[in-house]
Amino acid sequence: MAASATEKTRFYGRRKGRPLSQNMQRLLDEVLPDNLLPEDMDESWLSKRRAQQGKDSELILEIGFGGGEHLAGLAAMHRDNLFIGAEPFINGVVSLLRHIEAQKLKNICIWPDDVRLILDKLPAHSLSAVYVMFPDPWPKARHAGRRILNQGMLDRLADLLQPKGQLRMASDHPVAKSWLLAEAMRHPDFEWRARSAADWRERPSGWPQTRYMRKGVIEGRLPSWFEFQRR
């Protein structure tokens, strides 16, 4: 998708995992088209799509939704809002499609590619929240440039978030935790909302728990939760 735009970015990471089963292919063929964010999406299309959810619909973005469990949980809790989920790993897209079908979700638009290819298509100050949940840590110093969150990305998200909009991030990897927190704290447009240790040590009630999160805790990988606000 978006081949011309791809020339402007370099993507690191897997696009596809294990071979697709017959049912996985069915989900891609039958369920994805109704939940796909079009390549030619513009402000007019987005306004009409949001209107389908209701006049007070909020627009929320999750960058790298993995298996989609967290995004589907958010969408199920807030069916009047519209969610955009970006994930280039096709097996993760299929996993989200399973949740969409099982829960009859009508408020998720999927971008099955690098999120950077659609950020310029989103209107300024259109997002009420952005989630970056358990991103690939790229722990080696020489791979730091591959990490999804950096000052350039934060500049773009600051343009897209409404005043007082939320940037919400989580990780259970020590390198990623330090990186996410440090990058966001040094950006002038974002303010860390934590007032006590519990604010970053305990999962906020409105953030759906996933099997990955539970598995990490069992295995001793304690997550941290960072909530920043657009100044």
C-alpha cells in the first residue's frame, strides 16, 4: 500500500509471520475491506466516517496495535468514538479482525502499514488521544534510530493532538521504558501527568489489559504506564 510514500520512509520489523490459515485469509478477504482505512483518505472522508459514530465522536489513534486486543478493548468500551489502528504486521491485523468480528465492532479503521504514511493525511488537532503500547524496544544502541518514538514523531503527534489531548504509552522493557519517558519529557509540547509512583506503576483503569500484559507480569516483566498531555 502507498508505494510512493514508502520511498520516503524506511520500515524495520516483520511484515508477516506464520503462514495464513484458511480462516485467516477469509478475515483478510471478507472483514478487512469493511474496516480498511483508504489510501486516499482525506479530511472530508474522515469527517463523514466520524459522523457515523455520532456528533461527539472522538478520534483516537493506536500506533502498532500488535495483536489488536488492546485496541479492540478500547473500541468496545467506547463505541461512539472512532479508532484508527496502524500495524504493518499482517498476522497482527488478522488477530484484530478476529476481535472485530467476534465483538461486532463498527468503530475501527485499520491501516495495515507504517503509521508514518498516513500522519500527513490527518487534520491538525483532530486526535483526542494516541496510544503507543509495548513498541519494539530495539534495545541495542546502534538501533536507536529504529525506535518509533523520537522527537520528529513527537513533533507530528503534537500537531495532530488537540490541546490537552493524551499521549499514552506503555512498555515492560527497561530500555524502551527509559527511552519513551525521556523522549516525551524533553519535548516542549508534552507534560507528564504522573503525580505519584502509582501513576506509572499501576495500569490505569481505562487501559484494557491483554494476555501479553498478564504474561509479562507472570514472567517478571513489570510494565510502566506513561500518560502525557498536550500542552
